Amino acid sequence: MTGFGAASVEDAGLVARVEARSVNHRHLTVKARLPHGLGALEAPVEAAVRARLARGSVTLTVDVERTGEARQRLLDPDRAAALLNELRELAAATGLEPPRVEAVLGAQGVLADSTAAPEAEAAAPVVLGAIERALDELVAARDLEGAAMARDLEAQLAEVERLSGEAAEHMPKVQARHAEQLRERVQQLVGEASPVAPQDLARELAVLADRLDVSEELTRLAAHVEHARELLAQDEPAGRSLDFLAQEFNREANTLGSKCNDAAVAHLVVELKGTIERLREQAQNIE
């Protein structure tokens, strides 16, 4: 399922900004783009996503900055003075010009750049708080899309019911026609002089009726439709269950097609399989 959410949280001299995006995926994958130095938060960030979502390819972009006075670059006077004295001693010993103050400003540790990423432990509450808010927006967006997908799935289920019902109406006519054709073929083979015993013909007709009987397939299709609606009505994630159920739909449709031996019903089966395929594709996108 697709969706987008963004949020920011400011606390303890830090501000965390998070953007969360998700696109369709059969499973749940999480990719977190964290600032340098905050790699230790990758596991709790992924855990936060997995606690809220069950499917989709989710990308989180996280930015963390210091705020207020913490953003100022501060001088470490002791370190700067010690380094400057060492450089002056070196200059005196080598006969070089004495160093100027700015010569030590670029040395590591002399200027504390507080705009750099803070420690992961300090940033964790702010980052995770922003992620939760971004996920709130993301989930709300996915819920809207999910409602639209549920309506589409219901339309596909209704179409399965319609096509199954038409096939059920056709099959008695198909069975009657095949039974009459069997009688005619038998009569042509044996001729008027050698009539077939009624019990023998009845046995063959019973075998034919059993071969053309699709009541079990139609009953199972109806049961699958009911089960799918139950899954859509529950609050738990249903995508994987619907994906599996679509396979069961397709299995019954294939059996129905192999039994029907009739052009009109075969056309219905083709439409039925197309509807089931659309249902399956949609089921792979929902949570």
C-alpha cells in the first residue's frame, strides 16, 4: 500500500524531522536513512515500523539538528591554548615565524560543531517520537487507500458471485443436452434392432451426470467469497490471507472449466478467472 507521512519533534535542544513513504510490496521491508553517527538507531526505528505496519516497502528519511544555543560553534580555549603554545615552541626551535591564533582554529577538537549529529542515545527519544508521528500520518493515508481497495475487492467478489450464479443456471441445461446426445449416440451405435437395456443406459447417464456435476466447485466458490468478506471486515491485516484465498478461487475456477464442456460456460469461466486474477493482484497490495 502507498502512503506518505511527515513530522518533526523538538526537545532537549534537538529537532528531528522525519518523512515516511511506503509503496506496494508483498512483504514488509524497511529502509531507514539516518544521519551520520545515528546508525545505532536503525534497529529501534525498524521495530517501530514493524509494530505499526505489516506490508509494504517503507522508506524513512531522518534529519536531526541541534537548536537554540546548542547550534553555536564553541571554542575549547584550553585545547586551543595548548596547541598554540606547542606550535610557538616548534617555531622557535626551527626559526620559523610564530603562528597566528587562526592557525589552530581548524584543528580537530578546537571548535565544537554542535550542528553535527548528536549521540544516538541522546537523539533516540526525539527521533522515535518524530517517527511515531510520521507513521500516524502514513497509516492514515494508507487507511484511506485501503478503504478504496476494499470497495474494489468487494466489487470483484460480487462479480465472482454473478459469474458463478450464471454458470449454475447453465449447468442443468448442459447436463440435459449431454444426456440426450448420449442417448442418440448409443442408439446410433446399436440400432433399432438391438435396444440398450434401460439399466445400462441409466448407469452411463449417472456417470455422465457425475462428470458434469460442478455443485461442489460452486459451493466452494461461494464459501470462499464469504470467507473473503469476513477477512475484509476484520481489523487484522488480511492481505496475505486474501492472496492465498485467491489461489483457492483459481483452483475451483480451473476445475469448473475442465468439467463444463460447454462453450457458454467456458466463456463464463474465462471471465471468472480474469476477475479472480484482478482480485489476486489487488490482494497483494493491501495490508
